[in-house]
Amino acid sequence: MPKLYFSGGNLKVPEGGQVHVQYSYGAVFKSGETVREGLADAINEGRLALDAIITHMQNQGLSGVNDNFKRWATRYMLVDNAGPSQEEFNTILAVLKLTNAGVNNAGLSIKVYSSKGSSRGYVTTYFGNSAASKSHRTPGMYNPGEGDMKSGVKGDIHMSVGGIKAKQLISAKLFVHEATHKFANTADFGEKGYTNDGTGAFRESGLTKEQALMNADSYGRLAVHFYRGENNMAQW
């Protein structure tokens, strides 16, 4: 398990985890067991999903990916029905591998916070010499979604209690989504890049294929739905 920061002392730690500071938004959580189990399950399924899809892509190559992969790549990466091009395949695999390496790093930290509005998770990008602590940061590029790349460093993965307590598919997708921000420099593209919990559809139309290939929610959906498809698990 990663090291974990909690906003209140009442949250219990997933088995094998470690709390080494108190992290505060001024909230004390009352439902520690639910959060504990939800977080452990989200991290576990997210890691399994990343491993499964990377293994499939590496073993099968572009010409050998199965219909389950094509189904979700078409839906969330907006590639052709026949599957991605070689360049698109390479991009998808590179993002997934960077993310997988990051979430399996012993130094990974996750911060759990009280839900604020509709926010379920985030990763902050820091520029210059911030006065804030520089621990647990990952060098990378900031992509605001408009093609204007800026160098910076990525902070910790933050997951809200609301996101953790959602259905396991959604909390696992959230974990992968945020991990791609931190370790693979993906972007958000507003409502056209976010997906609805119930149907999995993009909230608004207009996402391009080029954007989808760098869209964090697309990777969260692709990895988790592929994994669930391979294991005959519920998709919604």
C-alpha cells in the first residue's frame, strides 16, 4: 500500500498502509471503515487493471488486441472501430506504462480529503520554487488541454471521501485517472472529457481523438472497463 495522509484522526488505514502525518482540511471523518475498505479496493483494482491491459497490449501487439480492448478504446480513446493506429497504440501503451510504474513505486503517497463540491480527486502542478513542501513530487510537464506545455512538478494524488465511497468501478477509475495526471502528464478537458458515473458517456460532446489520447478520464475508463471485461465483472 502507498503511504497515506488523512484529514482527520478517525480514518483507519488500509492493511499494510502507513500514516506518517495528519493532513487537514478541517474535517474529521466518521465513516472510517467504509473509507478504509473503499480506498484499498480502489487501489487494488486500479493496479490490477493497469497490469492487465499493459500485459495484453505487450503480448498481443497492435494486430492481436482483442474485441474487448477495441470496444473500450473506440469508446474512450475515440479510435477507429477496427482499433488504434500504430502511433495511437504506442501513445496509449506509453501512458499506461508510465502510470503503472508510478502507482507501484514504494514512494507513492495518497491524500484523502473531505469532498468539496463535485471534486472527487486532483493532482496539483507546482511551478518555480514553491514555498510548500517539495516532498512526494514528480517532475513533468503541465498540459492545460490547449497545447501550451509548461514544465512543472506534480504533487500527490488526492482522492475525496465521496469518490472513494462511490461504486468500486468509479473509485478504481478515479485512482487511475489521478495517477495518469501525476505520472503521465495527462490533462482534463472540462465536461467534454469527464464521464457520467451511470452510463459512462462523456458529459458533453466535442472531445477530439487527439484530446482523448491525453484525457485522464479516458485512461481510467479504458483500463478499468478492459479489466472488468476480461474478468466478466459488472461494467456499470
